[in-house]
Amino acid sequence: MKTVAQSLRETLQNARKSRRISQLELALRIGVSQRHVSFVESGRAQPSRALLMSWLNELQTPLALRNVALFQAGYAPMYRDSELSDAVLSPAREALSRLLAAHDPMPAMVMDVSWNVVQMNRGAQWLARTLMPWIAQLPQDQPFNMLDAMLHPEGMSRQMTNIEEVAPAMLAHLRDDATFVPELLPRVELLTAQLQQRVGKNLAQRLLNARPGQMTPVLTTRFSTVHGELAFFSMFTTFGTPQDITLASLRVEHIFAADTATRAVVEAHVA
């Protein structure tokens, strides 16, 4: 029982700190005293199931982590963890396919919580091959991970011409993801070291201190390609109020041309 309490305590502390919320602020949001929040986080008090769910919901924790916390507290997990290929997720798969097709010829892709590419439209396949020609040599059934693609010696980050501007924002979001998906952390640290070497000592500290809230509202990423410089910005789509861990982990990245020259190149080669 002691181990469970310690694990729950650490889970709740880490979740709150990752959102940069104080115990007092969290207490006000969920309608309990700061003392009770402190007691739960120290393992001196056991939260009810209702309080724990309110707590986790307020911190916007991933569904998988909510199941973990429920188990640690001695409650049954609440959320299903289906395979994307399961029949029950057929409507979701159809919706994803429609989103990707509608965005062609502009690139769009579906990624899971670990940054694995689940599905790509024609535009995304063309852009990936343009930025990383070696991808064409990979087996068709081999999983493709965006972090691995950036860490590759000939990865797409090597083609970014405004890396000093893009790197802080990119690493800030990756660190935010790694807070709830610890398996990402080793690759995020490797990417941080790689980017620090590229930007030089003057900007290295900026990469370490970057936070999502400090970034510009819309960030344009520029790539050097055989077709000239291409510029893009992105938007993300997620499922609203998902009740399945798999669906909650998926996000669709819609990539848009940032200028008319880029749009013309994409339309000419994808269409």
C-alpha cells in the first residue's frame, strides 16, 4: 500500500508541476483546501475517485496517465485502450482519412503520442521524400517516427534554414510532451544536444529555457530543397472529448504553404 501511495503521490506532483500550477491554484480550481491538496500529494490523504478525476481533468492529463493514477489509488481504470484497427474505431479512422484527403495537395499526417506517423496524405509523402530522400529506401511496413527523422544525420532538421527561430519552439513543445510521455525524453535530450551544436553557444541556453507560452503565435518553418526554399506553418486537430486512449493520443498536423511560391511548388508536384 505504501508503494501505491508513493507512486500516486509522484504522479500527481509531476502532473501539477508540469502545468506550472501551484497547490493553492489547484485547490481553488477543484474546490478543496490547499491543505488537502498538500496531504494528497504527500501521501497523507487518499483522494476519492470523484476528486481524483476532477484533479486529473483540471490538469488536462492524458487519458493513459489518468488510468495509471486511478490504478495507483486503488480504483478501476476508466478509459478503454483500443487498437486503431479495431472495429469500434472505424468511424474515427474514416474521419481521419477524410481530413487527410481534404487537405491534399498540402501535406497532412496523423501522429500518435510518441510522434509515430500513423498515416500520411499524398502531400505529406511528397514532402517527406523531398526533405529526406532516404525515406524511400525504408520498408513499407517499418514505423516512421518524426523524432527519429529529425535525429537522423540526413534528417529534415538539416534542411531547416531558420533553425535558430524554429528550434526553441520545437524543443519547448517536445519537452511538454515528454512530461507525460517519459519514453520521449532520451530522444528529446539527444535532439537538444544536436540543435545546440548547430545554433552555437550564444543560442544554446535559449534552447534549454524555451517554454511554449513564450513562442510566437504562428511559426513559419523554412526548408532548403531542390525546388528552392519552401515555407510552411502548421495547425493541429485532435478528437474532442475522446473516451479512448488511442484516440486521445492522435493528432492531425495540417501543413499550409506560407507563401504563394511554396503553394505553387506543392501543387505542381503533388497534383
